[in-house]
Amino acid sequence: MSETRSDGELLRAIAADGDRHAFEELYRRYAPWLAARMRSRCADAGIVDDVVQETFLQVWRGSARYREEGDVAGWLWRIGSRRLVDALRGDGARGRLRQALARLRHRDEASAEERVLAGVEHGDLAGALIGLSPELRAVLQATVIDGLSTREAAVVLGIPPGTVKTRAHRARKQLREALA
């Protein structure tokens, strides 16, 4: 029976030797978890599957490098979150919200975030959120719904922490004005 390798050992084997078995083991270990986590942010299973595949493709190709800071799950989440934001930016916000809400009506159990979004489908908050630019909505998604710190959101979104703070401030101000 073979010995189980640590996440760091797997990533080093992938980076140094292109070890396919190490990659497969890392994928089996984290892909289901990453997909489940992505589904809490996106109701479109096709987009989630694509994002998970793109995340691991980046690992395999070496375009995402693990610096052995923090845990591997958090590192994969940051890569996947950025891919998800990129994927969602490609669609119109109204269309995505309508699709997500339509899917909510057909699922047995919705997450807390989805219930909140469903509750504001026709309300003032939904209109105010739709009125925000994708960049401002992404910051709110990362900091409010996902509960990331400013620093974590900066890493996930690929922008400086000061930009996260500025966008969060602008988003709150625009929401206050829209809801006043």
C-alpha cells in the first residue's frame, strides 16, 4: 500500500516533474470540495464545472504557483474565485441574476445567500445591486457574502487591498443613494 503524500509534496511533484499521479491525487482530494464551494456562489453547474477544470488546469500548467503560504485549499479557492469572477463578468448581470433565481425555484434546498437573493428579486435592493458595476459587485460578493477580509478579497480578485477598500466604500455609498 502506498504512503499518502502531503499537499505540498504533491504540488512539488507536479511543478518539478509534471507527475500525473500527483496531479490526479490532488484533483481527487480537492475538486469535489472546490465544486461544492463554487456552487454556493454560482447556481450554473456548467460554469462551476468549467471553473473547477480551469483552476486545476492552471495548477497543471504551472501558471498558478503555490508559495507554501497558507493551506492548499485556500490557495485553490483563490484561483477558483478569480476564475469564477472572470466567468461571471462575461455575462450580463441581469441575465445572471434571473438565471440564478430561476434555478433557485427548481432546487430543493437553497443556501442562505441564495435565499437572501431570492427575497430581493423584485425589491429595491435587487435593482440597486444590478445598478452597480461588475467590479463593485465582485467586491461586495467577496467581502459580504463570502466573508473574506480586505486582504483575502484583494488576493481573490487580483487587485490591491486599497482598491478593495475604495470599491467597497463606493459600493456602499451607491447602494445608500439608490435605496434612499
